[in-house]
Amino acid sequence: MKTELVTNLKRQATKILADLHASKEPVLITEHGKPSAYLVDVEDFEFTQRRLAILEQISRGERAALEGRALTNEQAKAKLSKWLK
């Protein structure tokens, strides 16, 4: 992963962004020698957000099943039969 100082980002934002888009590799921005932020490509960020949303839904489903709040396939079909016709 590439690391850049926040001052370099201020001075060379266009170049840093061009490199980011070309490499698709996140850039760690440091401030006073400490990690401050990550720059990531928009497509990669959106992909990660979609993946996190899917994982959250899977987690909710697992929790519902463990708590007994899940239906069998037959129960779900019976409950939704008016929409499945």
C-alpha cells in the first residue's frame, strides 16, 4: 500500500489521484506521522459497500435463524401464496 503525507496530497492531489486510479491500490494518508485517512478508488469503495451490505443481511438472517424467527420453505410459500399465484 502506498503512503503519502497530507502535505503531499495538498500539493500533488492530481498526480496522487491519477496513480490511485491507475493502480487501484489504496493510499494511506498520514498526518504528523500518524495514519489519518485512506484514499480509495470510487469503484472499489462502492464494491466494498455493497459487499458489506450483503454480509449484514446474511448476519441478520443467521441471527433470526438462531433466535427461531425463520420460516421453513413450506411456511414461507404458504405465507406468500397470495403473491405467488
